[in-house]
Amino acid sequence: MMTQSTERTLVAGVDTSTQSCKVRVTDAATGELVRFGQAKHPDGTTINPECWWTAFQEAAAQAGGLDDVQAIAVGGQQHGMVLLDQQGNIIRDAMLWNDTSSAPQAAELIEKMGWAPTADGEPDDVLARGRFRWVQAVGSSPVASYTLTKVAWVAQHEPENAARIAAICLPHDWLSWRIAGYGPVAEGEDAHLDALFTDRSDASGTSYYDAANNQYRRDLIAMALQSDATGTPSDATTEIANSLTLPTVLQPNQAAPVKADPNIAGRNVPGGCLIAPGGGDNAMAALGLGMTEGDVSISLGTSGVAAAVSATPVYDPTGAVSGFADCTGHFLPLACTINGSRILDAARMILDVDYEGLNTLALASKPGACGITLVPYFDGERTPNRPDATATLSGMTLQNMHRENFARAFVEGMLCSQRDCMELIRSLGSPIDRILLIGGGAKSTAVRTLAPSILGMDVNMPATDEYVAIGAARQAAWVLSGEQQAPRWDVRIESTQTGKSHPAVYEAYAAARG
């Protein structure tokens, strides 16, 4: 239980993202920010995890240190593959979620899963059948982002590294393990790989964890390690998969069996600093936003992400919606687009305006941009799965080719793309009663103003904040409290955007998208 004192009880939430590490020291009772620190990560799609450790230490120092923190949790970028040998050494740079090298391996895993004869209710096509079976097995069908495809890539391209694998973990798992004081050891010493731990949300993004039944699927790891084209793993490969150390999956409010190294956190705390399970970044953001069943968040960052909270597992046989878990014991069906707020940057570049100029132009046009429709697949697209697609601008006439209409088409195209994601989630049975719009793209006045008309309902605008770090801090406070429910922290809604729905805009977009 939290100690009763006139002094504040402090917890720390860590966000180890692709770009940086953020440490938020927080009042456990209220969620109020007390101290904050941030340090950059290097750019790239493969990173030495030691860079994350260095950034965490720098961010923690900026935040005034963690000596007085009673519990800590880490939220992190999902899917990244961290491989450790028997001594806890990093075998190779971590392949991050945005490393697409393993796209061929993702396709191979789907095909392998589809090879067995068709059973009742399964698709006849091998690839469709493979996707269907993957979704039934682990909630999602493999794409290049997911951890298992990267394991398969290493097995095929770096067999000498694959042979050294003693443990597979994720970025947040590894950083939590380091916070507990573990790391590489000398030959013959115990690296305590069995002290690695994780949570359902992050494990559900690996393609080898079944969140509905809360169990690892080592048979799928064996399939990935089988570097030849055969679908059935050999006995030797199966034995290797069964021998690997995988992080223990903790329950949402369960403290890790190890505490933070006092040199890192909790030096001045009697009994030491607890470490909470942590989680994947999208699930942590949902926890930070206080999302419950019926809520959907739309995050407009570099990519676009629509995520909802569901009490039951969500299965999309097409694989378009990922059936992830959340940080509360529920599920987090999620659809992601490659193209997010960069769509607005493209518009600014073409029209040679700043963000405010883009807002002014877009809002001076009419709904539907007077007939111009942008399908914004500039870098290909993940939802829908069209990796080789390019953007299209259609409906232009001599009468409607005005700057205002082009600006409007770009804003509407970005919002319609997110409406696609939202409708996919809704079609699988997840109720959508409230929309929370967050991310850098949500700062745009034009986006805020037009969102209700495109998304078809009122849109809530939470205050700009570090919701992954807040979610991690909230989880830490939850574990510290020993209660069954997470503490209630206020989430400030800056505004609720309302407006007349214009279904014709989305209908025109759907027709152009095909």
C-alpha cells in the first residue's frame, strides 16, 4: 500500500520511444508532474540498445534523479528485437519496428502457416488461410514490424548470430532488466536472464504470444528459426525454441519479483523501488489517457494510429487490425497507417506555406474541397495493405484548382485515412462512443475543426502531454497501491470539437481509394 505521509509519494514513468527517452517523476496520488527529463536516441532502424541505457540515465539525471521514487514503469516502442547470449551480451543491434528488412520473412511465415490442408471455415487461398490462422493463433498476422519476422530474418541471414540466442526480449523488457541492475557478465557467471519480465500489451506485438490465452507460442518461434523452406520445424529447431528464455509475462498490477538497483532508483526509499510490468507505447498511451471500453484514440504522429479498448479479443481474419492487448487486462485492437501528419508537411511544401497558412487555406474551402480528393499513400500504406501504392489527387477541373481546395483535400485525406482505421475497428464489434485526438497533427486548427465532419462524431482534444510516460507512471502508482484498479488521474480535455457531419466527403474518398 502507499505510505501515509505528509510528503508526496513519487513514482516514475519512462517512455523509451524510437526518438528519445523521457522520464516523468509524478505524484502517485494525483498524477501531477513533479520533475521531467529527456534525452535523444540515435536515428536509424537498427540500434545498439546500450544507447537506450545511456539516454535513460541522462533523462533520469535531468529529472533530478530517482532516489526518492517508490515505483517505476517503462513504456516502450513495440516490436523491436533484442537478442541476448548466455552472458547477457547483446548479440547484434536491435532491429526496430521501422526496419522493414524482414518483409519477405513475414510473407514466408504467412505462407508456411497456410500450407496445411483447409479446415472447415477457412479460406481456400493459401495466403488468406495463412493470415486467418495467424490471427487465430496470436491475434495478428505477421508484418515486417513484428518481432518474429526479425527473428526469422536473423535465422536466414545471420545463422552464426541465431546460434548464440539465449533470450529474446523487447526494448522495454531490456531496459527494465537493466534498471533492476542486470546486464552482461563474464563467461561462467549467471546473467539472470530468467529475471527478464514483460507485460501482455508488449508481448502481444511479437507474433509469438497469444494474449487471449496468456501463453507463449514457442512452436511459432521454431517455425521462424527453421531457416529453410520447410513448414514443419525439425526436432533440433523445436528444442532450441523451447530452451530460449522469454520474459515472464506479469499481470497488469503485478510488481516484478526484482526491485530497482538502488544506484538507479529508490536509493532513499525504505525497502527499495518497485518495478511495474511496463508495456507497449500504444497501450501505455491508452492508460495515460484513461481510456475505457468505448473509447478510441487517434494519434496523428509520423504514422497514424487508431486504437480502441475492448473487453474481449478482437480477431480480424484479413490481418488489417492488430489484435493487441492493453495494460489493464483487456485488449487494444489497433490499425496503423504509414502516412500520418507528414501529409500536412507535404501540403505545406507544395503550397509553400507554414502551418498557420495551411490552416487558413484549408478552412477557406468547402467540404469536399470542391470535388478534389487526396488518397495520401505517399510512402505506400499499411492500412489498407498497399506497400507499393503512391498518393493520388483526383477530381481536378479548371474551375476547382485553387490553393484553398488543395489545402482542404490534404487535410480531409489525412482524416479520411484515419476514418478507414476507425471503421475497420468498429466493424469487428468494438463500440466507439468517444474519440480522443492526439499527436502532433492534432495541433492543427484545420484538423481540429474538420475532424468531427469527417469522423462523423464529436472529437475530444486532450491537452498536449507525454501520455506514454503518464501511462507508465500511472501503472507504477497502481502497482505501488496494491489495489485492483488503477488510480484515477484527471485527464484535461482542452476542448470538444463539434460540427456537422459531411458523409459525402468520406464516401468520395472511399470511391477514390477503391
